[in-house]
Amino acid sequence: MDDALNKAIKLIKESKYTVAFTGAGISVESGIPPFRGETGLWSKYNPEILELSYFYQYPKESWTVIKEIFYDFFGKAKPNKAHLALAELEKLNLLKAIVTQNIDNLHFDAGSKEVYEFHGNSRMLVCSNNHSFEANSINLEELPPKCPKCNELLKPDFIFFGEGIPELAYRKSFEAAEKADVVIVIGSTGEVYPASNMPKQAKANGATIIEINPEKTLFSESITDVFIKGKASEIMEKILIGLNKK
Ligand code: NAD
């Protein structure tokens, strides 16, 4: 692992445009489980609550579970050392942007500024007339929540199954893929499309791919140049120390 770690540190140090691409794995050590796998959220909850047709047909039932997972539970999570290390790398001008599939706000909470939320976020709630509100300004005790301006149903501003990627985040993410000469892929299976195309596109443009994950993924055998096996927080802390030393 030391060899891979040293290679990664050197690549980031010499890079002109490093971008991080993060998935659910980076937030596992903040107490948020991934969706898939044995301990994943879908082993406990039915994913149909995030299907648009179900949501509009049964808003109260859907919102009861959404509130439990994304507001009562995710809402208590704090950034871990991996989120904090990425924020520090940005301050040191060693990281230009983060493309995240996560909706948990932990990169912003850690202090990162240039974050493209590929799947949207749970921070805002929106209605069909495009009025939007900070989730923490809306009373979620009475469900489903209604828009204070037009009384339409409010929906979290992350994408449900079958919804398109937010336009701005999509554009910014693929611009980052064009510019990147190094991409650090952290905690993503590579199974979620089209997000998984971002590091692939960067690789096709000549970027070197560093991957951090306790397990091999779809990226590992296809585009990864330097695989560092381990937990996001441990590895990112070591990378940060290594970069500060050199
Ligand atoms: P995913 O593609 O996001 O994969 C999770 C990956 O994290 C796996 O490869 C796993 O080996 C790895 N991992 C586990 N612990 C880790 C650790 N400590 N450090 C580094 N990596 C670790 O899979 P998913 O959960 O099915 O996600 C599906 C989609 O839903 C993705 O877009 C994901 O980002 C999103 N999601 C977001 C959150 C969140 O906002 N925190 C939570 C669950 C899912």
C-alpha cells in the first residue's frame, strides 16, 4: 500500500488539475451506510419510496420514510477526516473540484467550496413551481410538507429514480473531467450511471486515476491506475500528511 500511496502523493503534487469523484463510501465513516450491500439502506427500506410515481401517488407514506432516512438520520452526520482532507487540499490549491454522487451535504459542511452535486442534495426542498427552501426552514412534523408560497407538494432537491441529472452539476462535472489530469475516485462502486462516466471521460482525456476503496470496483479493473485499498478517512489523512511534508 505504501508504494501506491507514495505514487498517489507524487501524482497529486505534480498535477495541475486534480478533481475528486466521491460516492457513498466516503460518508460511511460518518455513519451513513451505502444503499447497496448487506448493511445497505435498501436492505432495510424499500427503494420504491424514491420512485417519482410512488412519491406523487403516496406522498405521505413516501415522505415518512424520506424524513427518517434523509433528515432525522443523515441530518445528524458530521464530515469525517476524508471530507476534511479534501477541503484542506482545496485550500492548499491541490484540488480544484469535487464531483459527488452524495446528497448528504458533508463536503460543504467540511468547508469545500467547488462541489458539483451530481444527484442533487437533501439541503433544499422544491415544489413543482420551482420555489425552493432550505429543508431546515420547513416543518417536517406534519407530512407531506407543502410549499409556503403555493401550497404544492415539496420534494427533496435530490433526484429520484428516473429523474434527469441537474443540468448545471452535469455540465460542471464533465467540464472538470475535460480539465482534470488526476482524478481521485473515493468510495464508489462505479455501478451508478451516468455518474460513473465522469472518471471514465477524464481517463479518456488522459487523466490518471487514483482509487481509494476497501474493495475492488468496476473502476479498479478498467480505468484505475493507482489502487489504494483502505478506508477513505485513513488513506486521505495519509495523503494529506504526505503532501504537507513534501
Ligand atoms: P456506491 O456506488 O456509492 O458505492 C459505495 C462504495 O463505497 C463501495 O464500493 C464500497 O466498497 C465503498 N466503501 C465502503 N466503505 C468505505 C470506506 N470507509 N471508505 C471508502 N470506501 C468505502 O453505492 P451505493 O451506496 O449503492 O450508492 C448508490 C448511489 O446513491 C450513489 O450515487 C451514492 O452516492 C448515493 N448514495 C449517497 C449517500 C450519501 O449521500 N451519503 C448514501 C447512499 C447512497
